Amino acid sequence: MAVPKVNSSHTRTSSLPSSSHPTLGKVEDYLHLVKSWEVASPRSTTCGSFCSGFRNLIELFLCMDEFLQMPLSQQFLQQKESHVSQVMDDFLILLDVCGMVKDSLVQMREQLQGLSSLFRRRESSFHESIAFYRGIRRRMKKDMTKCLSLLKSMRSQTSAVRGDDHEVVGSILCDVKDSTVSTFELLVQMISGHKRSASVLSKLRSIGSRRCEKNEDEVGENEIERVDEALRALYACTSSEGERKNEVQIAERRMVDLELCLRETEAELDTMFRCLIKARVFLLNALTAC
């Protein structure tokens, strides 16, 4: 993928200017691109937009891997063992979060497939299955709350690390980790339905505005919420057979859209998981090479 040309206003105290080191320039460009995605992310981020966000983040990790292979980077890694160990620990937490999020999305998709099968067979007794799905969603939200706590803990640790070191390599490691944490925070909040925290909102701005009028497929902030709302309405529907049939059709359309988005997001999370493992192994090898 060609590196986008981005003019970043972010400056560093460093003896390694990006103008004379193209690899560092690529890292800076992708850092800016990822942060721009976070800032421009609308208040109601969709599953589809996260695929784009994770692709940029994955490219950032690839550029960081190349940057960390430079001699000056290797020297820093070997001299700052405590700093590198902290980043490795954080990457391990991110691996746990990534795995938990992926498992939740897979479980959601599998349950949706079961519901879709019931709808296609025009089974009338699907209330029990909808209730089961809603129970899974409640447990999922609890798991996502745990993920948010883990991500929040990494933010406080980052501040302490930054205060001790202003080297460019250390800053790059912290910036990449921070961007990864922010991206996962947004994804987890979308899955759980949590409102964005004040710390995240202070860094992000909402673009665009809500439409005054919404049709049936625009209700809800994202694909997950639209399905939740459709199933909630269908579960509570006590109207005529014709109206219930209409509710089923609405739910089916939204479930198809969500299943496609979940598959795409799962694929990006798989790649992200491998990037985190590779980065952590590289840092471990750098420490043991001393």
C-alpha cells in the first residue's frame, strides 16, 4: 500500500529527523492517518468504518516493524529495558482484548445465523431464540466493560512512561500503542453501547449531524444497534400478522448487513492479532539479544 502524503504538525525532540529517514517518515504519516481517523470518526461509528481504521492501524504496525529494525532503534531497545518491557506487557493486554472482542463478534454472528434460519423457515415460535440472543448481548456488554477497564489502565501507564523518556523510539512505541488503545476503545464502546468517555471525547469531534427524519434502515447508531432495535421491536410485537411480518423483514435485512460487517471486522482483527504478536516477539528478541 502506498503511504499517504500527510503533513503532520506533530513534532518530536529527536536526533532522528523524518526528512532524512524515510522509514520514520512513513511511521509518522500513518500515525497521523490513524489519529485523523479517530478524530474524524463520527459519534455513531459503524462496523464498516472500523475496517478502514484497522487497515490503517495494521499498516502502521508494519511501518513500525521496519523502523524498529534500524540500528538506532535497536540501540534504544537494548538500553531501555524497563520501557520496552512495559510496552510488551501492554501489547499482551491488547492481545487479550483483541481475542475477547473477536470471540464476541463470532458468537454474535453465529447466533444471528441461527435466527436468520428460523426467519427463513417462517417459524412462529422464535421469541425464545430472540430472548436467548438478547441474553448473549447482555453478557457481551459485561465482557466489553472488562475490556474498557483494561484499556483504561494502559492509558494511565502510558503517561508514566512518557514522563521518563522523550526519545523518538520511545515516543513512537507509545504513540503506536496509544493509537491501538484508542481504536479498540471505540470498537468496544460500539459493541457494548457505552457512551464515549470524557477522555476519548476530548480527543474526538463529531462530524456531520443526525438527519431530522430517518427511514426504517437508518434507525440506530450502527449495524449492531439497528439489529438490537429490530429484534427488540419484533419480540414485543403484539400487532397483526401483517405488521409482524413487516417487523421480521426489517430484522432480516439488518441482520444480513450486520453479518457481512462482522465477517469483515473479524478478518481485520485476525490480522491485528498477528501484528501484535509479531511486534511483541520482536521486542522480546531485541531484549534477549543484549
